[in-house]
Amino acid sequence: MTSKRRSSATHRESSVTLQDIAAHAGVSRSTVSLVLRGSSLVAEPTRLKVQASIKALGYVYNRGAAALRGRRTSTLGVVVYDIANPFFGAMVAGIDNALSREGYVSFLANSEDSPRRQERFLERMREHAVDGILLCPAEGTDPTLIDTLNAWGMPCIQILRHIGETPFDYAGPDFHLGVCQAVDHLVGLGHERIAFLGGHAEHSATRERWEGYCDSLARHGLDYKRLLRATVTRRDGFALIQQLMSEPTPPTAVVCHNDMVAFGAMFGLKRLGLTPGTDCAVIGIDDVEEAELVDPALTSVATHPYAIGEEAARLALRRIHDPKGAPEQVVLSPRLQVRGSCGARLQPRTASAQAASGQMP
Amino acid sequence: MTSKRRSSATHRESSVTLQDIAAHAGVSRSTVSLVLRGSSLVAEPTRLKVQASIKALGYVYNRGAAALRGRRTSTLGVVVYDIANPFFGAMVAGIDNALSREGYVSFLANSEDSPRRQERFLERMREHAVDGILLCPAEGTDPTLIDTLNAWGMPCIQILRHIGETPFDYAGPDFHLGVCQAVDHLVGLGHERIAFLGGHAEHSATRERWEGYCDSLARHGLDYKRLLRATVTRRDGFALIQQLMSEPTPPTAVVCHNDMVAFGAMFGLKRLGLTPGTDCAVIGIDDVEEAELVDPALTSVATHPYAIGEEAARLALRRIHDPKGAPEQVVLSPRLQVRGSCGARLQPRTASAQAASGQMP
DNA sequence: TGCTGTTTTTGGATTGGTCTAAATCTAGAG
DNA sequence: CTCTAGATTTAGACCAATCCAAAAACAGCA
């Protein structure tokens, strides 16, 4: 049983407008508008009078109406391809934190790595006139998408992956460096046969990892090179490692495309009766929370999703305030989190904290 | 180097309006509006003519303007308290899927369990005139918040937790039944000293679990009863289990508030030199993806976050179309996912799939 | 052809703010 | 006491759609 509303609420919506405030405070609509926007034009006594009226009448600012005449909506669109992945959860938390500080609010969409879904959402965002887009491009996104967004006059910050040629705004981890750190560490432990597991069809985030892998091997003068492509699920890791270990000269260590693949690989090793870290070192990428839960705990390249989210949000706000400034790429250095799965505990030789060159193609 | 735009795009925004379409097609603004909304009033030849003009001029529908005059914005607000938790990721994916099918789009906010942040966001949502709110209330939310939202005339669907007295719309798992399933299973395995680990300060989701725990014990006539309160982190599970196992008569099994606490508990057991599943059975709640990754794999009560998200979205749309219909509560039955951590493998006695009564206070 | 009853189409008001340029109001200088 | 620069305030157009009631077009029928 819904109880009756008290006070003046007019049945449906309160809908107190600037006009009402103006009448109540004995000033004009324009003055009230100025007060609402914190303009320094209005005199102190007037401001107080108006603010009192605003409070008294229970006024609610109508951003939709404001956006119609003004230019900004104070909204952003965020597209990720797998929100169920805790990595994106952390990233979205970072975005949310940075944006809400500035009074912005964001639409979220989960593209499920479908360019079609992604495009539908972007079109909807255009209709809602968001001030900008934070985009983790779906696998298979048309490389001209960024040009389309530019043609729309829609600021766009790419995250994690990047497409297109034009100079763009971007925030993401330095995958190249991350893989180098992993390989360097393994080499420091004495490994000479290091494989790389997984990686979607080509996109920047995959390419950077593969290049990191190849460059590292070359730098250390290692001959052994096995790069097994696949999608990026745990299932893949499980299958690939078993395939790999049955080869004539199996690797003594594997670096995995991400932690999910790494978990799968550890599972696969156990299935073969092998012990991760002892019979074959395993290193993941992302350092998700669960990395330290598994047994042995997973050594992983931490890519700091929360910080990436914050940076991306910062870039977006910057771009909105300066639409034609120079594009900026923020590439965060990852950090190797050493745990049991790479056998560091077993071979007490200290891991080298070697620096490698990062790059942004 | 940004290339010059072709065609008529006026420097900043294209901003083709209904007026332009109307002129181009030789009809009135009103007619174009009707075509856009798929009205059956307009004759077929006219419709085609207008649609051609729309395409020709590259018109973009302005939802902000439409919302100003019309009533709907086709937007919703979603508030969760920990988006980094994969449970919420899956839930948001479910919401997103159900909403995007209907052309709705949603603002997401992460309250971090702070009522202050939550309130700020809700006020912003009101200013943006969303059609409704999907709310997982933050810990410590003022119970009158729902009344406030009602007074605003803002439809609100509560998820996972619920506050307030008024009949409300709600979607969530049947925690009471879930805990009963867990306890029943343990009793079936021969356990008689079963503890419950964790749970925030009081809110519905905690209360339902505790009641489930107490009711189960009573139903099975068990004397042993240990309910350790704490927040819901892995750290808590780690600490609590060690405290518990050092008591004179430690439990032989623990049911945990959620999987995070359960992971912590398993860690704690290992720290004590004990084996989860053998020395003490552990059952979690949620059945997050990682449950089967840990060692031993975690037995857990699956609560189906994706389905809950879909249901909540469905409820929201229903409420928007019928603002004063009877409130509806959707309580999904959980399912016990048996794995190694409860020792089922060790004691081959079959688990009973006993039904218990669910309830919605 | 005139009349009536549907279909279609349309003008103009409306939504709730912001913007611009002009009006009004100070206070200090001459 | 008048004038003017600077500080406040305001009127009215404007943003891009929807809504309503009334006009126009069209058909069927006498």
C-alpha cells in the first residue's frame, strides 16, 4: 500500500523550474541560472536569496534541458569487451572514481567482443550526445572506426588495445615491456627454452606481447622459440600446454597471454602429473587477485587496471576541454610479481630486475 | 595530421535537425517526428520520402531534446558496491544484455559501499532524469532511502540486498535456501560441528544467511553453533578460521559468507598445516569462476549473478511501463556446486539433494 | 456535386534551461 | 550635481525535439 505523499509534489513529478525559483526569490530566470552555475557575476546577497529559494522549493536541476542549449552533457560512454573479467571491473572502478570527482557520469556497455554490439552502442551514445567515449575496441573492430568517431567530432580515448593510424589518445600497459620482464626473469633463473602461450587474432595488445617475446629471445640469444596462438581462455591454456609438453623438446617455462591462460596451463600441467614451477615454470599477465590464490601461487606481470582506468578518464576530460590538443598516449609500466609458479623459490638464485625498453607503436 | 572533413559538416557539429529533414523532404517537422518514432499515422509514400532524406542528410536523433518534451530518457542508473568483484561484473553483464535489447542504456556507479557516494550518484541520476534505478544498497544505507526515491517518483529495483519496509521491487538469490543447501550437504557427509564465517554488519543479505544457518542447525538438531561476524574480505576468512581452529572444540566444517571469505579460510587452514576438505570442510557462496581454480577446488553455492542482472533489468522495464503496478520480488534458487573443498571426494557417501523452504522477508 | 467520416498532415505552443546583448544600478571622479 | 566605468540584472531568442488540436486531403455515398 503506497502511502500518500506529503507537501506539494504535484502527483507525477515535482518539476519546479527556474521560473518558479525566480518568482519565489524575486529575481529573473537568468539570475537563477547564473547562481546555479556558480557564476561570479551575481552579488552575494542575491546569491543567498536565490539559494534559499532553491532549497525551499526543492528544486532539481534538469541537465537534459541544460545540455540542449549549452554544449556539455557531463556524460561519457565506456565500452569494454568483458565486464565479467575482474580486470575490467578494476578498470571501470578506476574510471568511475576519476570521473565522479569531476561531476561526470558514465554509460557502460559490454560489447562481448562483438563489433556489431559495439557499433550499436556507439551510435546510441552519439544520440545521447555524450562528451566522449572510452573505448576498449572489440576484437575485429573496423580500423576506420576511430576515423568515423573523429568525423562525428566525438572525442575518443582508446584503452588496452588501439586501432587505426591517426595519432590517437590511448591508455594501457606496456605489454612489450611486461613480456620482457617475464622472459628476463626466467632467463635469470637459468631457463633457455621459453614458450609463449595464447593471444587472439591480431590486435595491438597481442602484437605488442609477441614482439616483446621475440625481442627478448633475440636479446638473450636464445634459439628455442614457440609461440602458440589461440583465443585467451583458460580452456586454451589447458589444451596448449599439454600439446606443448608432449613435443620432443618441451619448454622449461611458459609465458602466458594472460592469467586465465596461465591458470589453464597450470591445470594442464597437473593433469599431466607435472608440478607447475618445478617441472615447468609458468608466468601470467595481469596479476588478477586470484593469482595468489592458486597453488602454487602464480607469478604474473601486474598491469594495474585501476590506474589505467584513472588515466584514461583523465585523458578524456583533458580532450573534452581541449578538443584539438596533441593526442597523448599513457603507457604504464607493469611490474613482475614473483610468486611460486615460476620456481623462484626452488632455485634460490636472485631474480634480476632488469630494465628493458618500452615502446608504443 | 587531421584531414579536412568532406561535405557540409559545419566545422563543429553536423547538427542536422528535424527542420532540415522536413525541408529536404517537403513535409512538416511534425511528420518527420512521427516517422522517426515509427508512428502508423504517416502514409507509406511519405514515410519512404522522409526516410530517404534522413539518410541523405546524415541526421542524428537528439535524445536529449526528445526527453525534454517527452517523458522518457531511455536511460537507467545502476549502483553496485564493488564492481571489481567478478560477481558484480557478471551481474552487470546480465543487466546490460537485457537492457540493450530494449534500446535502453545505463549509467553505472561504484559506491564502494559508501552511502555518501551512493547518494551523490542518485542525486546526479535524478538530475539526468533517468527512467529508473537498479540499486545494490551500500552498507549502512539509510533505510528511508527507498521512501525518498519513491517520493522523487523514481522507480527503483533493489538487488541482492533490500532495505526499508514498504513493498519493493527486488531481485536476488535465496540466501536462506543457499545456506540450508550447504549445511544439509555437510550434515549428509556426517559433519556435526559446522561454523559460519563472516557477514557484514546487518543487512538483509547477511540476515538471510544467518537465519538459514540457524534454521538448518535447529532442523538437524545440532548443538554446535559458531557464527563469527566480520566484514567480507579474504583477509577476514584467513584470520577467522585460524581463531576458530584454535578453540577447544574446533568445527569440522565451515560455511563462508562468500567465496572470498572461503578462499581466505582455505589459506588459513594451509597456514596451520591443515588440509581443506580433509581436516576441515569449506563451502563458499557465489560460485565465482575462480572457485574451481583453487586447490582443492571450492564447493560453493552458485547464485547466478548474470540471471539476477537480467531479472532486475526486466523488473525495471516493467515498473517503468507500469509505475503503479504491484511490486514484484524475484528470488532465484541457488544451486550447490560440489567440489573438493568439502571433502565429498574423501567420504564417498552421497550428498543429499534436500529441499528447504525459501523465504522473502 | 455536396456531405460526411476517415486518414494524413501541419502550425504553433511547450519543455527547461543557456546565451547574448542590452538595461539598470551602483559609486567615485570631475 | 552630472557623468562614466564597472558591477549586476534582465528580456527574449534559442536549443531540438514532442504534443495537441485543428486543417487538409481523400474516400465513399447519396
